[in-house]
Amino acid sequence: MAQTMWAVGAGERALQAQRAFVLLADRVEVRAGAGVLRPPAELMRRLLVAVSVLLPAADRARYTEEWLSLLTELPTRRARGGNLLSIVCGAPRQAWTLRRPAPAPGRRPGR
């Protein structure tokens, strides 16, 4: 009987601790940091839109959305800037690749 009372008491204490934790968690303010998605700055957006003009019209919206989502997932401004530089430098080559005709069936690309 004593063990049962002890188990009930321990269970009640655990339940009270859990309730207190939940109440505390409700009051904690969530701050932006690692793991929080932050949209890129307006200048980055405008630069991506300007670079997307190089792409064929049919592909612009899709690539702009993809590039923006890549920048949104990066945790720091420095990482977003580095990735943006990579996109800007690679956009002319991407545009050239998208405008190339598809290879004939049975032929390997580049030959």
C-alpha cells in the first residue's frame, strides 16, 4: 500500500511539473535565430528578379521562386549573400543551358 501511495504521489508531482513547464513554455518568447526561416532583404529580391531576366520567359518565375526559397532557408545574412553571389555568377550559364536545344534521341549530350 505504501508503494502504491508513493507511486501516486510521484505521478502527481510529475503531472504538476509538466503543467508548470507548459505554462512556462507559453510565456517564453521565440526569437529569430538558427533554424528560423527569414525572408531575404528587398535588395536581394530585386537583384534576383533582375538576374532572372536573363532566363527564358517560360522559366523565370519558377527559377526566381526556387532561388528565393534557397535564400530563405539560409541562417545568416553572410550565407545568403554568398549564395546570392553564386546565383548571380551562374545565371548567364543557366540561361544558356536552358536555351540550348535538347539532344536528339540516342545521342549523348556534348557529342
